[in-house]
Amino acid sequence: MQKPLGTVISTDDSPTTLKYAFVLDEGSPVKKGQFIQTTSEEGIVFGYVSEITRANRYFERAESVAEYERENPISTHFPIKSWEYAIAEVRVLGRMEKRGEHYFQSRVSLPPSPGTKVIEADETLLKDFVGFVPNGLMLGKLQNHEVEAKIDMTRLFQKHLAILAMSGAGKSHLASVMLEELLDRPKEHGRVATVIIDIHGEYSGFKQDPTYGRKIRVINGKDITIPFRRLNSRMLSSWFSVPPAGQNELNKLLREMRTQEKNERQLFSVNDLIKRVETSSISKNIKDALMRPLYELRSINLITQSKENPKLRQQVLPGEMLVLDLSDLDDMRKKKVIVSYIADRLFRLRAKNEIPPTFFLVEEAHNFAPEKAKAAHNPSKSIIEKIAREGRKFGLALGVVSQRPVNLSTTTLSQCNTHILLRVTNPNDLKHIEESAEGIDSRMARSITSLKVGEGIIVGEAVRYPIFVEIRDRKSRKIEKGRPLHEQAIAYESEAKKSDEEQDEELEAFL
């Protein structure tokens, strides 16, 4: 049975169809952020407790309190507890109207009357009201309620997702929980493939987990290769800025080399292409313009004669996860070229329906789709923005994770129709989030700064109303890449001591 919480009161500006206030019953367990319900002539009215204030008539006049407190506490003179009360301010969200055996949501056109009782939200109705579904991704628990936050996968991913938080607020933990749900998802509920750009090696540990390891493929950055036959002028131009005239000449040379590969079964490399350009009849200006990007391409050591890794057609599979671990690469330019290539291939393969519907998760997305940067220095930005704009048509869902939202492309962020916000304190980031995310008002933006680790706000397409969620614990073991810091410190000093002893021994032997 739903517990009564208080009574609607009349104030100068409420009740209205947007808000009302109620005085709490004595001992009522109402909390800020809690969903509650009351009634009007139209049916059940759902609301959200936005603030709670306490009042006591005995403490309204500061001079009177100060005078009494000089001698004895005011509580010795007056029954102050009997005059204390609490008022909850409620933001009206909508109503549930029963038609036959089913409930339907609609807007409130009549506010609840003063004197109406306020009760706890019915959990069954609450699940439907906020948009939870039985076969959704279980990310945790609705804060202040014993209700599992099961988010509809299509609404969460199809129009793209952004996970935003400061460092250490739990972005990777949340992403890991989400990935577990995707890996556990049964075939009959619809499974997607997952491809992850892993910058710090945080997801490669899934491979060693006894439950999920068989569904995981991990490819290290140094092992990623692109076969020469996939190279084209459009691709090279997006990576290293080739002038239009140079693209035409490059296309001619590449077509000749591909024809030769096919007819003579001969394999070519970037060095062969460089020699062709050098010995061709192309004008000196165009030739010079082509040589710089070709030298850059050779220096990142990514193009091979025939080896392709990853083979996306074979390795992007429903219900499985492909992790591209770039933590072993130092060259940021190479990382961006890899992300550009993988994103472009996923988009084209998905458009042709050659791979299953895919969730493409990009960690540290502000590095690959920065807001203020020249295209020549950020080859991955344009394709990530293209997926953000058009990927939903082809079943390619984008997920961006960032600790610096203000540095992330506004185009990308604004196309993410669902945001999961963990703790953010930087004022510039908060302002950027508020401006780019629908449903985030100044009140909610202020709440973001006070979130604890493991708490998050979900707002946007995935839920009907912004909700606070307590993220569940991981099922998988967290296995970080590399040794813990204390082990590295011990090993360093042991090796340094050993080296000193060896030098002493060598010196003694020499003497």
C-alpha cells in the first residue's frame, strides 16, 4: 500500500499545472528527487520533489531568538517542536489517465486542489511513466525508489548517446555496466554489435573475464593495419589534406595500381605509390603537394601490402564486442587516422547492410571530434559528425564519452539525443551541457555538481523525464591494463638497487 506523505497547500503562486507545494506529514520520508503522486479531477498527477524547506514560527524573528538565547535556549520557554513543519516543492510532470484496462499519459490541464493528499508513487505506474521497459538495459536503480532502471535499448542508442563527466566520476564504470547488458542480451530481444575505441586500455580486461571473454575480441593499436587496396584519394585527403588537383592525379595512379594488382597479382605499398608519383608526368606543383601527405602516411606505418586488421566484416558480430585498444600508441595523429578509418568503414558497411546494427563507442571523444580545430589536423572529426547526423538511418549508433564537454564538437553533442551526466564541476562544461542538451535546465545543471561517484542523471530520448539513477555494480571483474602504481614503484627501486650493485661488482672486478 502506498504511504501518505502530506497534504497539498495553497500558496501565492500554486497549485498550478506546473507546480504545487505540500506540507509533510510528521515523520514522512520524503526526499528531494523523489517521484510522488496526487489526484485531480483528471486522474493521477505525477510530480517530482524539487526542493524541501523547513520552517518554524518561533524562529522567524532573529532579534527575539537572540534575546531568548542569551539566557536559556528558546526550547525551555516554548514548545518549538509543535510549530515546526516542512514543505516540499513539486514540479508537475504529467498525469496518468485510465481508459479501460490501460493507463495513458497526458499533460495536466487542472492542478490538484489544496487539501488533496500526496502519496508515494505507485512503482508499477512509475516504471511506465518514466519509460522503463521489462527487457531494457538494467543500469541501476531509480534514486529514492526500489525500481530497477531498465532503459529501452533502441531509445538509448538509436539517436546516439553522450556520457559526460569529470575525471574519476565513473564514466568507464557506467560504460562497462552498459556493455555487460549488451553482452548479456538474449537474441530474441535484439542484439547489436559493439565496437569500442579504447584509449586507456580500460575495456581490454573484458577479454580475461570468465563470463564475457569468449564474446570479446581485443586488437592492440600497433597491430591495426590497412591494406593498400583500400587506400583512395578521398581517404588520404581527409587524413592529410590533399588539394583537389592532387586528388585527381592520385586517383589515376591508384586506379592503375589496382588494375595491375588484379591482372598481374602484384602487391603494392606506400613506397610504390611514392615512386609512381615521383616518376610520373604530373606538374611539379601538384607533385610537391602530394609528396608531403604521402611521406606522412608512410611515417605512421599503418598501410600494408595486403594485411587487414581488424577485418570488420568478420569481426563485427551481434552480441559481441570488438575493442580497439589504442593505449600502446603514442602518436596522436596515428590514433586519429585509425579512428577516421574505422568510423568510415563502419558507416559504409552498415549502409550496405554488410555488418549487423552496431553501437560505436568512442572514449575521450573530445580528442577525435574537437569543437575548435582545423579539419587538416583532425581527420576523425568529420566522419564522427557524419555518423552523429546520419548514422541512425542505417542502424549505426554513436556513443561518445568525454570529460571535457566544452571541447567536444557541438554538432556531435547536439545530435546525441540522450545524455547520461555524472559529476561535472567545471562551469564552462556545465554551461556547454546546458546549451547543447535538451531537458537540462539551470536547476538540474546545479544538481550535476553535487552528484556522488556512482550517481547519474539520464535525460533525453531514452526516458520520458529526467531521472537520477544509482549505477549498479559491475558483474565482470575490473582488470586494468598494466601493473598497479605501487607495484611499479617497488619494481623500479628494486631494479635501480640491482643496477647499482652490478656496477659496483663490475668496478671491483676491473680494479
